[in-house]
Amino acid sequence: MNNPPEVWVKVCRELEKVISPDALNRWFSSIIPLSYDSGRLVLGVENAIYQYWIEENYLNQLRECATLAMGREVKISFEIVGSKDRPMPTAEDQLLQAEGKEKSKPFSGELVSRYTFESFVAGVNSQFAHAAAQAVADAPARTYNPLFIHGSVGLGKTHLLHAIGHRIMHKKKGAKIVYVTSEQFTNEFISAIQHGELVKFRRRFRQADCLLIDDVQFFAGKDRSQEEFFHTFNALFDGNRQIVLSSDSPPGEVANLQKRLVSRFEWGLSAELQSPDMETRMAILRKKTSSMQVRLGESVLHFIAERVKTNVRRLEGALNRVAAWAALHDRHITPAQVEELLKDFIQQETKPIVTIELIQRRVAEGFDLRVADMTSKRRPAHIALPRMVAMYLSRKMTGKSLQEIGESFGGRDHGTVLHACKTITSRMQSDDRLQQMVGMLTHKLEEPVDR
């Protein structure tokens, strides 16, 4: 059965058994089934609020009901289709109208439809990475190959990877775009070995026009996967195919990667994403509310932008929660209500500012040393290890450059800091006591300061 309205009717009959009539009417009655293919059901919703609320509150029930209705595992995806002046037809109405001739809206494979260049708000924090991504998308394998985008969690790395894929597909019909995380690459590689399908696996990745690999730091320590990706990289590069990679660190700082892989990652261009400033956060919120078709006062947007600073994902999550509350209660929301709704977001944001000096004090206390030992030229083992831990934590928790960290540790060079970070990362994988100590220090550094 590939008729989307007919599939949706069957799913709705199952939903009626587990979801209240009020909830069905409010959140599900306006849904339009867009396509059903290979166990993936794509549903059209009015705006991002509907998608957010269903995903937060009903997604598990929706998946279970779809699986029961179809007798196989069903994956659920959403597309925002907008609202009309007239009510959207129900699934039953659509079934009567379809007459078996409905043309399903195509689903763009592994690419998320809303992650485009048009929906990305570029600020001072992201202008360079955004421009580099556009250049790659407009001229694949002719500008920067590979393009390596790095930055902390939630700043838009995945968004830019998907945007590149969408742009290339739009400009070159039939282009083969492959997007996976490094973890998915590894899992597919293992599965291919187990089932004797290595030829099929290699064809999938090595014949791509553009390969997008997210979170390459998770290749760390997986030697066979790194070996396979090394040859995949070479095949694509030699074939003049575009490669785009993302990571939470620059190529040279990703621990436990083979040197030859790091070398190849550095062949092209490395672009960093940083945390957005206030102006960029406001621009992101305004663009998001426009796409969501919701109205929130400037004072509310300003409150969110002022209190949620860490990353774009957290910022959008806060906006989604506020917008969903406003839609559910059908009234304007005040800054006081926003503050109550976002207590957990604000609590995360009000953690103490972690400085290199604070890290040095906490590490010295934890290892029963003097703070002066952190910056001294002495190198006995009982000082060298804590000093490396402090450098590692400084790199992970302050956002300072290797050069700045080195200068704060007695004028050491960036290579010393990089060596410390890689050493601690590697040793924690086999030394449980060290891992626990680093974890304890991290927790102490993140503890809220009494006010």
C-alpha cells in the first residue's frame, strides 16, 4: 500500500485508541499525508509549532500506531506545508479525493528539508563558514576540497552540511548526495563485513558526487573504520568529488585519528563556527518566528535572546517551547511567563564562567598541588599529569585557542597544549581513575556559584 491518504486513515484509526479526541482534533486533524515509501511516512503540518508539539508529546505513540497499522516498522518525518484560509481536509476527505492518483511529494533522502542556506542566519560568528559552504555548494570540488567545518555543539554544523547537499541537488539534477554521521558510516561498514556486502557499501560511498560526513571525531580509536574511510576519501578526491566534514574540533585536535587522515582533512579549508552574538540571536529568533507563522512580542524575543546564549540549537528549543505554550493557550505571553517556562534553559545558561585561572585552581586543589605548579617549568610526573589535565579542561571548557592556553601555562607553545589534550583523551579511554577525576573536576567547574 503506497497511497498516503489511505495509509494515514489506517494510522488515525489506531491513534483514536490511545489519544484523546481533543488532542486528535487539535494536533492531528490538519495533518496532510504527503508520501509513504519504504516504511517512511512523511506528514505535512501547518507550522513548526505543530511539528514540535507532536514530536515532544506524541511521537512514540504515532510511531507505534503507524507500525501497528502497517504491520511493519514505520519511520515518521514531517514537512511544514503552511496553513490555508480554509481548514485542511481530513484524512478521510483526502482519501475520497485522491482516487488513487495522488502524486506523493518526494522525500529528499537523508537531507532535512528545513536545513537550507535560506533558513541559516549568518552572523559574525558564522560568516566565514557560511560563505565557504556556499562556495563549495556552487562549485563542488573546484574550490575547497575537503571543507572541514568545526565548532561546539548546536552552532549549525549539521545545518550547513545539509544546505550544501540541497544546493548541489538543486543545481545538478540527479546528483548523488550521501550524508551520514561517522557513527553511521562505521555501523554500515560493520554490517557490510558481517553480510558480505563490502562491494555494495563501497559503491554507495565512493560513487557519491558529494559525501557529507558529520561528527568525524567519533572515528577516534576505530582503526578499521578509519582505514576504510581513508580509501573512500582518496577515491572521491581522485575522482574530483566533493567531501565535506564536520567535527567539534579542528582537524589537528581530534584525538586518536590516524595522521594520514588528519593530513587529508587539512588539505582543503577549515572553517570555525562560534557562539552567536546578541544581534545574531535576535535575527535567528525573528526568522524562526516568521517561518513558524507565530507572533511573539519583541520584548519576549529580546528576553529569550538575552538569557539563552550558548548555542543556536538551545536558542531555537527555547523559542519552540514558548511558541507552543502561546499556541496551546491561544493568548499573548509575558516575559514573566517566559522566565517560568524557560527555568531549565536559564539555569543552564547561568552556570559560572569557566576561566583558565579557575581551572588551574580546581585542578591544583584536586591533585593537592600549588597553583604555581600549573605554570612552572618543572616537569616531574606528579605535576606533569595534572598540568596536562588542566590544559585539556581549558581547551574543552573555555573556547580559548591553543596559543592562549599555552601562554597561560607559563608560555608554552600550542604544540605542547595539543599534545596534552591528545594524551589525556587517549589515557581516559583506558584509565578509569583518570576518567573519574576529570569528570569530577568538570562537575565542580560547572557547579553554580552561590549568589
